[in-house]
Amino acid sequence: MENKSVFIGVFGDNPVIKVLDFFITFQAFDYPMTEIAKNSNVSYSTLQTIWNGLVENNIVIKTRRVGKSDLYKLNTINPAVQQLIKLDWNFVEGSLKEEAIA
């Protein structure tokens, strides 16, 4: 059985949430779309269908081009993304507190 993050547990196991969870977890790095799909456990074709929404809403940004691949990372300057990161940490802290009580 796969361990799911608290973020996915709260918001559901759908492709956008999986991609956001991946980016929040590994926000210091940039990735090509193939690696994003693989590491977020979303098919590449599904990632392509949701990708424009993430880019247009300034959630992810293109950082550079390596060979034929564009690399992207989480746009941590975006205030909405900053709130998502805080929310994720609040969920994690709440989960840890519950485990300590139990």
C-alpha cells in the first residue's frame, strides 16, 4: 500500500492535487514534465491536460531549458502558492500532534 501525504488525504487523490503535492514537497528543484508525471504518479497524458491551468494560473513556472526539455518548478513567489505551502505545513503539524496524543 502506498503512503499518501496528508495533503492528498485531505484534498483527494486526483491528478492536480498529486502534482501540487509533488511540487510542494520538492519545491527547491526544477523538473521536466516527464519527471513530474513519474514522481507525482500521474500519467504523462493526464499531466498534459492539466498543465496549462497550472502555468496560466502562475502556479508553476518555466525555469530553464536543457536540451529539448523545459524544466519547471513551483512558483513560490505567488501568494496563493505560499498559502498552499503554509496549509500543507499546517496539515502536517496537525497530523503530528494527533499522533503524539494517540
